[in-house]
Amino acid sequence: MNPLIDVLLLDVDGVLLDYDGARRIRHLADALRVPALRVSHALQEGGLDAAYDSGDVDTVGYLQRLSTALDADVDAPTWVAARVVASRPCDAVIQRVLALPPTLRIGLLTNNGPMMTEVLAQLLPTLCVRARGHILCSAMLGGRKPDPAVYLRALDWVKATPRRTLFIDDLFRNVRGARLAGLHAETADDGRSLGRVLKRYGLA
């Protein structure tokens, strides 16, 4: 028998958005007039993005550290613009989610810092309204997927229980983390694969 699901919790990059990290770096490099390799090192090899995503540094501190590393003034609009340019909504997935019954609560769970909420508001406005404020960046939860504790904190936030929550991610390591936390969890990365999962759980 299919479990009774109250909440559908969705990953963002790889499920709702196609994200091109290299394009984001190029856009920042062009906007700030610094070499792309320097931007890449500051964000990735330097561990700054991971620290921001985990909540180890807040937005003000993140932008200050990035500005110092690049010797350029990096503000929130510049960061958001680069992330928007590098992200494309997955229309087939979004349409399936928006067609689900209004009684099913929708939440988003992404490994990102707080500025990502502005990106989502621009790229997924209708879905953000459908999620009714349940847009959770990992930084606000004090960790990153696939840490099982992050999923449990997310469920506390949306007032849901693991056994009645279905989590979708394109990466199996994140699915495995969710399962360890007691959630139902499956992989999907396009409209067709999401449709199969939803049908399996009696949601479509």
C-alpha cells in the first residue's frame, strides 16, 4: 500500500533548475572585471560557497570575504544576477508540481545560502507562492544535505513528519541521507522521472 504523503519536499538544482556553475563564474568575472579562475578559486577551492551554504558565515560576511578575495566590490544584486543567469527553470518538472492537488504541501530544500531565496523568487515565482513560504536554504538549517539532521530540521520548520514526507533529489547521496532520517526519498531529474515517482506514491 502506498504511504500517505502530506508533504513533497523538492531539491532545487538538478530538479527544479538546470544550473551551470561555470556560467555563473564567467558572469561574475565579467561583471567584476577579474579573472574567472580567481572567482572559481574564491568560491569553490577556497571553500567560501560551502561555508555560506552551511551557515558558517552569514550573507554580510560572505560578501565581504568574497570582495576581499577578488579585490572587488561584490554586492547582493551582483551575486543574485550571476546565479539567475546560470540557472534555467525545468518547465516539465514545474508543471507537474503545480498540477498536484492543493492539499499536498510543497517545500523546497536547497544546499545554498539565504541569497538563493531571491534567485528562486525571480526564476520560480509561481512555485514559490505554491510553496507558501516553505523555501528552505541549508544555511538556515545549520548544515548541508546529505546530513540526516538537516532533513529533520527542515521537517521541524514545515511542521511535517518523516513518514509522511516524500523528498526528491537528483543525487542519490542526498536521497540516501533523507532515507536515513526516515523520509521517503527518490531520485528524479526531469519531468518524466518525477512523474513516475509521483505515480508510484499515488500522487499523480
